[in-house]
Amino acid sequence: MKTIDKILHRMKQDGPVTAKVLSEELKLTTMGVRQHLQGLEDDGLVGFEDIKAKVGRPTRHWHLTAKGHEQFADRHGDLIIQMLDSVENLFGQEGLQKILNQREDNTLNQYRQAIAKAENLKEKLQILTTLREKEGYMAQLEPDDHGFILIENHCPICHAAKRCPSLCRSELTVFQRLLGDDVAIERSEHIIAGQRRCSYRIYPI
């Protein structure tokens, strides 16, 4: 992977980052990293925000722009939207909903088979995170005070979900049906709402 791709991927995965941190992670000089960042800024892929520090000069934090996020977009997004439009034109909203329901059931069955031998919520979520990662969601699982946070730094169906919000509702429904009524799931961040990532707080009740 090229250095600029590593930089973009790092920002996509973990959010804003300083040149110093990037230089340490990539084992490059700070000056070299800044040159890469300048090139990416010239291309409109990254921007920055200077954040005041308690002592000394402000710290420059680099982040992806909207154009930068588009580098990770699903290349099949336009095709999916065309297919959704065609289904709705041919079979109406009811026909489109039947297809979305079928997709939801198929996804749920796949996930249920995968977590069948999991013994607790943590194991289930670890397996689910791996599945989502393979599907292109750049997923990671983190513990919190009450349970877990499932983070998805990328949404490979983002364009289609903007056209058809039922896809997003379906994702949440699949998680709830998969984990059962004794587990609470709350979406705390949402890419479609303009946030950097989607995240779900998941905890036993």
C-alpha cells in the first residue's frame, strides 16, 4: 500500500491525526509526512484544524474531507441505486420492501449460523465484527462501561442507503433480532446524518 493510501486509511479508520503521530506510525520524517499531507490537501482529499494546546502553539490535526471519504465509497453504489429505482418502478414500493425484507432475512440467517456456538455476548459481537469487517465496514469492537461499542468506520452501502433509508433501519433491525430482546442496541453515530462513522452502543438489559 502506498504511503498516501496508508495516510488516508488511517484517517478513515481513526479520525483526525497529527503529522507527528503519522510520522511515528509510518516510520517517516515529520517533514516527509507533511509533504504527503500537503499533496493530499492540494487534491482536496484532506483538510486540517488547528487545536489550541494548553502550552505552546496550536496542534494541527488532519482529517478527511468529503472528497477524501469518497475514495472509500462503494464502486457499485450507482448500480445498486439504479436497481432499486427499477424495482420500485416495476413493482412499486411494496415490491421494493419485499426485496429489502428478503435481504434482511438472508443476512440474519447468515449471521445466526456464524454465532451459533458463541457462549456470551462478547463472543457474539467479536464474530459479528469480523463478519462486518469482511463486508467492507471497517468494523471494530470496543468495550465501554456498560457493554460494548460496535464501530463501523465505513459504509459500503452508503449511497444506496441515502436513496433508500430502509437499508439503514434494516441494519439495526438485523442486529436486534440477532442478539435478542435481552440486549439493548442504540445507534450513537450515523454516517448518513453527516457523522464520520456509524457506531452502536450494545449492552445487556
